[in-house]
Amino acid sequence: MTDRSADGRGAPLRTLADKVNWLIGRATPAGRGALSNAEVVTLIEKVTGETYSHTTIWKLRNGQATNPQMRLIEALSRTFGVPPAFFFDTYDDQQAGLLAEQVELLALVRGTGATSSQLRALLELSPEARQAIADLVAHTTRTEADRLSRSSSGESRNDPS
């Protein structure tokens, strides 16, 4: 990949540092800043059982480490849901475009706290049941937004308006 970022927007992902930073940026939970190097190594250990120092991640992110061991590439791959080939020059733009959606979806799923068994159970439901759950989530989201809006504007719960 040489001409553009994985999502077709932004700076091209030419170097290993560009790719690592792009992945870490996409793995960040909604509503907060990028993961710190310490958070990245904690996530890697949680997902893979492999331990690395935050300095190792720092060196990857700033370009000081340009030829990491394959074990680290594999740990990053498993942690961020990308194939090891992503980190090499032969990974093409079309593959990267599909990958952008997958990485962002993984970050969203991790941010919900949903377990793999919960997601599997959801997938086993009929389309009608999944739609009912989607409708319930949409209704709950609207209700929560209304509640937060009222509390931030100083309205009381007992206010009849």
C-alpha cells in the first residue's frame, strides 16, 4: 500500500509506524483519545497472553523499530483483528479498504463489552427477533438521550413538561 490510507482518506500508510498508529487510532473506544502505549500492551496481553513493554510499542509508533520480530507482528495482528500481511509492503489498497471497516467494527464491539457468546446468541436469532432487539436498542438510545438532555438542562424528573 503506497498511495493512501487504509480507509481511502488521510495520509498514506507507507511505514510500519503509520500502520501501527492507524490501527491503534481505529481501536480506540468511542468518546476518548487514542490508546496509550501502556493500554496497547495491556490489550495485547489480554488478547494474546504475550507481554511487551510500552517502550516496544513506543518505538513501533515513532518509527525507531522498523523490523520487529514476527511474534510481535502476530500479536498485533491477533489483537487488532488484521492479517499479519497488513504490516508488510505487499498489502494492497483494496485489501486495506475492507480492513478499515473490520478494524472499526472490532473496536465498536470491544467498546460495548459484549462477549463472543452474546454475539453468537444474537446471530442465532431469527431476522424478526434481531429486528426487535434493534428496535429496542434504538428506543433505549432515544430515551437515554432524552434523559441526559433533561438532566443537563436542569429539568427535574418530576417536571411534567
